[in-house]
Amino acid sequence: MDPVIGVVLLSLLFGGTHVLLATRPVRGRLVARLGPYGFAVAYSLVAAATYAAVVHYYAAHRFDGPPGPALGATPARGVLIAGVVAGIVLMAATFDVYPRSPMAVFSSRDVGTPYGLERITRHPFFVGVALLAGSHMLLATRLVGTVSFAGLALVAIVGAWHQDRKLLARRGAAYRAYLDRTSHVPFAAILAGRQQLVWRELPVASPLVGVGLAFALRAVHADIFAHGGAWVIGATLGGAAVFTVAAWRRTRQPAAVRDVRPGVRVP
């Protein structure tokens, strides 16, 4: 099979199942049968298997097929590398904010006032993935890489949109107010005057970790997809597991401890 076609098919499988299983009709039936925790496990297993298939296939064929944009050899390289670093920083910063986010798995608390990184973007992880993948899409020296990263960027963009629609239907006016005060695109709500940047609320340690991680990844860039992409698969699935466990542990805490952000109503 042509490597570009192969990665397109696997990307569609990953993205399609990722969104389809989260749609209200499908998710509702699965939750009724499996329970919320059972659904979360099943959803995670499908996502892990399909994601691993995409990465493994790309790792095996990343040097095959026609050339890609290869903008790393042009003056645009600096902008694209900055996009990669910004994406990694946002993804790392999400570790600080995700457990308290209204998007967190198992979250059932009221939607409070946007806080910290939420003032910049309500979807820091999705935006980080989109920046990382979108930049690599243009840096790719082979078309198979361009298609692979374009698929990942599309999943991040559509995933954020779909998550907003799902939570709006589930939480109604409270989430509508949250959407009105925040933005998906970084700084858009601030520039529009609907939000303000509060420096003291922003995480410090995790973005610094993100910068360090970006430099570390650059140092081992040639070997990132070695061993069939095992390092990428392991790091991604391990990070997702950390997010999920952190969100689950937060649901086990007393409400007075769990909901500490300004503007959050304790049930």
C-alpha cells in the first residue's frame, strides 16, 4: 500500500473513532451499558490502539514516498520551530490546569470563573497539539509526514470544537457563559476585551518544564520515532494516563478542597 494512503486511512480510523465514540447518542448508549468509568476505559483503549497504529505505521514509512513541503530549509523555519516550542509548552502547562478544568474527565462540578491559562485559551492541550502538529506538517520532508501531522492537527481542532458542543449541551447556560468569556484561539478573548490576562494566576513550573522538554526533544530528534515509534507511543499514552488519574483523584477529594479556584461554587 502507498504509505500516504496508509497513513490517511489509519488517521481517519483514529480521528473518526475518537470523535464518534464521544458523540451524545453513541456515548449515551455505551455509558448506559458500561457505566461512566467503564466507558472511559473502553474509550481510552480504542484511542490508544488506533493512535499507536498511526504512529507505528508512520515510523515505519517516514522516509518513504514523495517529498513534503520541507519548509525547514526556508526562512519560515524560525516561525515553525517557535510554533513547535509553544505547542510543547502549552501541552506541559495543561498538567497544572487540567484536573480543575470543566473539560476534565469525571468532572461534575459547576463551571466557575475562567482562571489562569483558561483566560488565554480554554483548550491549552488541544491548541498545543495543533501548534506542534501544524508546524511539523510544514517542516516535514516527506508527504507521509505532512499527512500524518495534518491528521493530528485536525483531530485536535475538531476535538476542541466537539468538546465545547458536548459540554454546552450537558451544562447549558453556565457553560455558555464560560464560552462567552473565553476563547479557543489563544489571546482572542483578551484582545476582544472579553477577558484579561492575570500574570499571577499563570503556572510557572510546568511551562519551564515544557521549554526544557522542547530542547531535550530537539537533541534526540533523529531518534524520536526509532523502534517503531515506541517512545512516542509510550510518552503520549503515559501522559494521557497521568491526566486521567489526576482528574479521577480530584473527584475523590472533598468539594471544599477540590474547588479552590475563584468563582467556583462549591456544591
